[in-house]
Amino acid sequence: MACRGSAVRIRYAPPFHGRRPAQGFVNLLPNPMLTGHDLALACAEAANELKAEDVRIFDLRGISTLTDFMVVCSGNSLPHLKAIVREVEGSVREKGSDPALHTEGKAASRWVVIDFIDVMVHVLDEEFREHYALESLWGDAKELAWNDQNED
């Protein structure tokens, strides 16, 4: 805070997904930001709530400079893909995190990528997921166990 006469000014910088604001800045948001790990878990849980198939989380820290975590899941129809994307974006907002920086693709394209910077969520049609095999592309990444059915 800096005082100038009788007015008090608060310098503000938007938070960046769990990273601390620069020194001298105050985070004015009511909820603390989710860490990348917590954000990945929130995305996976949101997709799972809408019965997304084979939801998996991969830790890409030290492997990729694009993102820290990748969530991959499948939907079985275009309306299902739309609903999964909507649920993931809405759930993350409800938990107090920033909205996605960018969403690429539409359900009609059968592959949607939601970019939260620290986490990228891939929602694919089952056929596309089988064809592009993202899991094998990132074969060096550690898969995170996040629910009872997904143990390491």
C-alpha cells in the first residue's frame, strides 16, 4: 500500500494459478488460487462427475515447458463432450481459480483443449483418443492416481 495525501492506493496484480503475486502486490480475490496439482485434480473430478471415460492425470513437470499437468478424458457423443467441457470450466471457476486462458476446438471437432496454463485438459472423442494416443506420446510422464479406481 502506498499513501499519497489522504488517498490510499492498493497495487494489484492478477494471480497466476497458485504462484505468489509479485512483492508489493496484494491478492484481492476472496479464495486463494489453486496449485497446479489441485487444479488438475479439480478438472479430473469435474470430468468424472459427468461420467467422462478413462480420466487420467499426467505430471509433465520437468518433461514439458508447455504445462505442468495434463488431464485426458473421453466422451462418447458430441453433447457429452460439450457437457464435460462446460462442467470442467464451471467447476474450476466455482473453486476460485481463474477461467481458462484459452479453449481450442469445439465439441463438433471431437477434440477440445482447455488451457489453464499450469494444466491442460484434453477432452476427446473415444476414436480420436485412440488414434492420437496422447498417453503414449507423453510416455515419460508420471501418471497420478487421483481416485480409487486409478491406482499407480
